[in-house]
Amino acid sequence: MINTVTIIGRLGKDPEMRVTENGASVANFSLAHNEIRLVNGAREQIPHWFQCVAFGSLAQLCAEYLHKGSRVGISGALRQRSWETNEGEKRNSVEILIRDIEFISSAVRNGDTDTEE
């Protein structure tokens, strides 16, 4: 079966890094991709948010080099997770399991500006 996603977008916040009980590095972040639509003759940007997860050395790279606003291209697979909260509520999430990442531009940091679009 084919399960491949490729998308370019900007991070909504800094990656959250953690280490599992097995010692594996995991980085999670949200990525926004803007869809351009014509609405009443005017171009309108509609953001779509995707939850992304990276493991191992890829997770460490994401945590070290990515920040809120960073522009990246990612390739990976869609994955659905299900779990139950402490209150007994059932939850579901669809995430992009990152296989490859391209750092396109940095976020604005310390007064520097990102001119690439």
C-alpha cells in the first residue's frame, strides 16, 4: 500500500522534544500549509494545520534547528493514533510520521528577518 505525504509549511510553535522510556528521541510540532482560494475574486489564504512527529536523530535535528515560523518541506506517512484520557475519554489523532525533512528557511529570531517566501 502507498502512504506518502509531502508538504511545505511553517511551524506553528517550537518543536517539543522528549525521550521515551527506551531512550528514543521524539519531536512533535504543528505545521501550517496555506491553501490559496479565490473568494469573490480576491485571493484568500486558508491555513490547514498538520501534527508532525519525528524520531531518533531526525527528531534531534528538528529540536535543534527548527523554531516557530521556520519553513520546512517534509515527506512522510500518515498515522492514526487512538488513546484514552485519564478521565476515560477516547481521543484520536492523525499525524505525519516524518521520514525526510528539508530546512527551507529559518524563523525570525533575535531581530533577523526571513526574506524567503
